[in-house]
Amino acid sequence: MSSRIEQIIDEIEDYIDGCKFQGFSNTKIIVNKDEIEELLRELRLKTPDEIKRYQKIISNKNAIMADAQAKADALIQQATMQTNELVSEHEIMQQAYAQANAVIEDATAQAQQILDKATLDANNYRLAAIQYTDEMLENLSKIIAHTSETAVAKYENFAASLNNCLEVVEMNRRELVPQQKDAQAAVDTVLTQNAGAEGE
């Protein structure tokens, strides 16, 4: 489903396509100032919303990392408490140290796994946000390119039509040349005859 920004751009494109050219111009069009400003105003209002969405997705990385750090700290704290309890038992001191080290190592390994998974998830969120933004910009680029191509095609068609009209006009003028000469000759003949009659 397209975003509202893409819909507004489509509306602007349709509006421009529907505008008339200014008199004696092939590139300038006549627009309704209020209508185009309303479309642009809505585009400006919607753009920050889209950007906030991407920022929110990226900011989830910090929340994931903080949660992972909290879990890792809790595991280490629990391991330290267990170590203290084991060490306090005097008669099993050596066993307590061994068990404490094993608990700490296990907790550290689990904490590292949590941090690694949190980092991976955060990077995936960031990558998804970047890809979504890139896709939206790609669609915007295609829309602008299509609009540009359409405008060029319209201008070329208009110029070709004018050239055809020019050729027809020039051809008609060429056809009038012999008729003009004949008419002038007829006028000259009549004038000559009238002048001869008056002389008699």
C-alpha cells in the first residue's frame, strides 16, 4: 500500500497534467495557486510523520540494547550472589570457587548471547528502515522521471503539430503564387485596355 506522500505526489502530477499551457508558450502552464499550495502544504505536513516513523524504528535499537544489558547485569549479579554464598561455606572453599567460576562463566556467556542477539535484532530493524526509505525514494525518483518524460513528450508532440501546420501554410502560399500572377496579369490587361480607350 502506498504512503500518503506518494498519493499526494500522484495528485500533484495529475494536477499538472491537467493544467493548460500559457498563451504562446510550450513550457509554461497556468495553475490555480490555492490548489497547488494546498497540495504542497499537505506534502510538508505528511513528510515529518513519515520521517518520525523511520526514526522510531531505528530508536528501537537503543531499547533492545538497554533491555539486553539489564538482563546481562541481572545474570551477573545473580552469579555473584551465588558465588558469595558458596565462598561463605568454609569447608567447601575450593569447590565453591570452582562452582562460582563456572556460574560466572555461564552467566557471562549467556549475557554475551543476549547482547549479540540484541545487536543483530537492532541492526535488522535499522536495515529494514533504511530499505523502506530507499524504496520510497526509488518510487519518488520513478514518478519524477515519468513526469519529466511525459512533459518532454507533450512538448515534442506540440512542436511536431506546429511544424505540420507550417508546412500546410507554406504549401498553400506556393499554390497561390501562379494564381496571383494570373490575377495581376488580368488586372494589367484591363488597365491597359482602359488606358487605350481613353486615348482614343
